[in-house]
Amino acid sequence: MNNLVKFYISLLGILFFAFLQIFAIAQESKIQASTPVYNNWYFSVKLYKKLLKQESNKGIDKLIFSPYALSFPIAYLASGAEGNTQISLIYTLLHRNLPYRLFERFINSQKIASPKIKTDYKTTISNDFLNIQNNINIRYEINFKENQYRFYKSILDKYTAIELPCQDDICMLIAFNNEKENEPSPNMLERIENSTLLQRFSKNEVLNFEKKLSEDFLEEIFYKKLKNKKLKLDIHSFKAKNELLFNNLLNSSGMSIAFSPAADFSGLQQNNSIKIGNINQIVEFSLTSQAEKLEQKKSANNGIEEINLNKDFFYMIYEKNFPNKILLMGRYSSNNK
């Protein structure tokens, strides 16, 4: 009799354990299903807005950075972090808490193999301080053989957005102020959350598209606003390069614990004495316009709108079919050709 009781007790224990495992798997699947696998919009927009402020003294015409390249050093830190330190790193990138195994899956999904993209990062430890240098180089070519673009023009908010033809696995969106709308009106200034920031720029004001940047705004642009349209574009080749120190930006973006004495990176070093030193990024971008190399015959427009991009514009590079995987964000200035 006692053996039979023990058998049933053991069976109940096994069934209860199996139930817990099934419940855990179901919860993980639920979280995974609701997790945007290719989403770095929140991280990208948050840092871009902060960079608008930080780079104001140098001139925002020089602004360029890669949220894509920066995500891998942060993921490396998260792999060796414990407790609240790891949670803060994950939350900084995704604006939500995820189990590390799902976060690792997200990072792996971010990797892109393209001959147009070269990226690397290296780490050095000096006096228990971990320094991280991440570099990225992106080349983009436009041949203008086709004049079909995805296009949207906002009369109310005074900006135009155009998706350029995709090259290999990467695409490019540009956005600029509508003609004769470079100066914001008094009514517009009242609607801008960062109106004090605008007054600090004389030559390189925040563009109307940049004022509206947010996750929801980008989702609306890509999935609702952009429509096919025939255009005739004139855009010049240009190169951009920038070197940035991200410590202060990341510290104020949710990673304050990681930069504090309470940081726990025991997974990187057993005695847990390691601290973050500098997180740097060198980003280079080149756009080559084949239109400058080809002699184009002047012909009647046939009603096709012409746009000359000899003006300031915002641009972002992203993976083809996945606009919410942003590789690069920047600003082109007509003052710096």
C-alpha cells in the first residue's frame, strides 16, 4: 500500500513538473510572438534626438551614426552582465524586458551579410576598464535607371519623404522640407516639443521630418504614407564620416546602472572588477550617384515632377523589406558638399 502511495505521489510530481515546463514554453512562445524580431526603431530614434542636441555646437550637418553597429557592443556587454545590469542593457535597446535567450535571438536576427556593409568592433581592457570601439562603413549607389519611387508629401507638416531604389540588401529614405518652407512659422514653433533647441541653430535648423521622428511616425510613413510615384531626381554624390563617444548618450538612455559602481559584469570577468571605459563609434557613409557619370538626354518631363536634392535632408539606411532594422541615420547639408 505504501509503495502504491509513493508511486502516485511520484506520478503527481512528474505531472506537475511537466505542467510547469509546458506553461513556461507557452509563456516564452507568447512573448516571442509579440516581440518585433527586427525592431530597433525605438533605440535609433531616441539616440538620434539626443545627438541633435549633443552635436548642436559642431553643427548638425555633420550628424551621422549607426544604431545597428552600436547594438552589437551593447549585446556583448549584456552577454556578460548579471541582474539589473543586464536588464538595463536589454531595455535600452528594445524598450522592453526580455529573457536573455530571446534577446540573444533578437541580436542574431540583426546581422546582415552584404558586400556594401563592413562592420567590426574590438574590445580592450586597461586597469579594469573595458573600452569598446565599433566601426561601420556603408556604400550606396544610385543609377536612376528607373523613375519609380515611393513618395509622400505632407502639406500640413511641410516635409517630403522619398524612398530611393534599393541596392542589394539595403534601401535609403530621404526627407526634406518642402520648397519655401525652410523657416518654421510661429504656429509651428508652438507645436514643437524642442522649440528651444531650434533657436540654437542658425544655419542648420532641425528639419520638419526630424521634429516628428518617433516609432509610431516611422511606422505610419513606411506602411501607410509612402506610395509609388514617378519622379525625376537630381542628387549629388557625397561622403560622410563621424567619430562619436556614446558614454553620456547611453548613460542617459537607460544604461546608467552599467556605468555605475554597482554594475555587475561578472560574466566577463570572474572577480567582477571590470567597468565600462569608453564606447566609441566611427561611421563612414558614401553615396555614389550614377547620374553624374551618365550623360542624360534632356527630354520633356511628360508631367513627371522634378526634385533637385541640392538642399539639407535627413536620411536613413535600412535592410530591404525591413525598414525597422535601421543601419544608419544622418543629415546631409548643402553647405558641406
